[in-house]
Amino acid sequence: MKYFNDCKSPQQVKDLFKKLAFQFHPDITGRDTNEEMAAVINEYHKVLQSFDGYSFVGSDKKSHKYTYKEKVESAIVDTINELLRHNLEGITIEVVGTWLWVHGNTYPHKAILKSAGLRWHSRRQMWYRAPAGAKSRYNSRVSFNELKHYYGAEEVSGSDSEKQKALPQ
């Protein structure tokens, strides 16, 4: 392991990964850095797995436990990459906990969003993708901002380079 040795929490791993992805992503560097990027991704998953069971105090001042779920994290990254490949204008992609939310001018992109496995949430007026088998602990009366505060959120939007900095979460 050479990239994440100094990380003391899963959040530090994820933050550093975003910087490394920006540094080594071939579309950003213009060089053939595929091998280096693959090594970063591989180490990222190994280090996160080592934090499985890690306890921390969240922004809600409550104790939480990090649980590593490779399939869930990989599915989020795959869906975001699928959406970014289409270069959808006027939308914002947000990762809230392990759920993916898409909002903005989504109507012109309805077919693409459906084909990427997202569903329409009529109360929130947004598209979403939940992990397989996930059940919402909160009903629709809780605001989207409250969900973001409780679970944490990462926005994937802006220029292509900004999108690459935010992947994956």
C-alpha cells in the first residue's frame, strides 16, 4: 500500500481517493495512466475494507459504525459513470449515504435515467437509485436537506474535471 497509509478514517480515504482520481484519471491527465488509476482503485477498496466496523461520532453527535459494502459502493460508482458518459446538461447528481439522487432539468433525460436504473420519487420530484434491498428508514415527510445532513452528501456536478474529482463516493 502506498497511497492511503496515513489515512485514519474511511472519510479520509474517500477524500484522498477523490484527489488521486483527479491526479491519475486518463481523461484529465491526457496521458496513459490507466495502470496507476487501477492501482489506486484497488488499494482504495482494500483500505476501506480494513475500516469495516470502524466507530465514529457523526455530525448528529451520535455514534456510528462504518460498514464496508463493496457491491453497494461499486454500484453507485457504476451508475454515476453511466450518467456522466451521457454528459447530461442541467442535472445534479448527489450521493446521500448509499442512495443516488438526480435533480434539475431531468425531463429531457428521462429515458437515460430510467435505463440507468433510477426511479422517480414523486414527493421529492427527483430521480433516485437505492441499493438493492434497501428500505428507507425515513418517510417522505423528512426534507431532502435533512437526509443530506444525517447521511452526508457528495454532489457530482459542474464541469467534467469537477465531476471526476467527486468520483467515487
